[in-house]
Amino acid sequence: MTADSLWVLCLLLFVDGATFAFATTPLLLEFGKHHAPWMVAVFGGLASAAGSVIQLLVLRWLLGASQPWMKRFAPSREKLDAALAKYPSTMFLALFWARLTPLPDAPLKLVAAAIGYPWFRYGLAVYLGAIPYYFALALVGKAVKIPGWVLVLAVVVLALGVALDQVRRRRAAKSPTPSA
């Protein structure tokens, strides 16, 4: 098993999907250089969707475990139930479209976990949305061949940006507001 093998990509995408999903795009661009885009899309998408299902189940457990620190993340159950009853296919389509684009899908994951959305439907929506998106990124990776160090640097800069934003928000929340 070499560092550019399809199995390594699938393992990395599984872990990425089960955690914070910072590295999905750089992984697809890098491994797209070495594999047919359809293989990256089909197998990488499946691994990523499986990781996302794991993340959904963990979030569901955390939200249902009556953890006081998780209460602030939980959406209003009544509003969610009412919206889903009125539009039953909305969650599936929203998950599909969120995965089909580079837009962040964390709010949808939290909603899906909070309402107990079925893990199989969640995984299917994520997988079906990932296939064309992963194919396109693998195709770009094959055509453009961005150096690996640039992709690693992009992941590090993104992770640092998120971490710094969290630190800034915590400091802003702790600082007293000035009187007018």
C-alpha cells in the first residue's frame, strides 16, 4: 500500500468525514492526480459518507446525552418537527445539495442529529451529493496537478484560521461590553 493508493485516500476521507472535514478538497485534488476521477468519486465518496454517518451518530449521542454544554447547539425541536412534517423530503435534498457544493454543512448535520434523521438516508444523501463533487475535484486534480505541499499548506492555513476565529470569539464573549 503506497501513500497515493486508493485505499489510503478512502481511509483518509473516512477519518476526515468522521471528524471536522478540513481536508476533503485537498485530498481529492491530490489523489485525483493518481486515480481515475470516477474511482475517486465512487470509492472516496463512499468512504467519506461512511465517516459522515459515524459523525452523525456521535452528534446524535452527544445531543441526546443531556450534556449542558451541548444545549446551545441543539435547534428547537418543535420548529424542526413542524418544518419536516410540512416538507418531508427537505432534509434529504438539503443534505444532498450541501454535499454537492463546497458550502459548509455543519448546521444540517446538527439538525439531522437533533431530529434523529435516519442514518441510512443521511448517508445516502451525502454519498449521492459527493459523487459529482468528488468527480469534479479529482478531474481538476488530474488536470492542474497542484503540488502536494501547497495543498498541505492550504489545510494548515484553514485549520489555523478556524482556530484563531474560535479564540477571537471566546475573547469577545468574555470581554465586558462598553457602556454608551
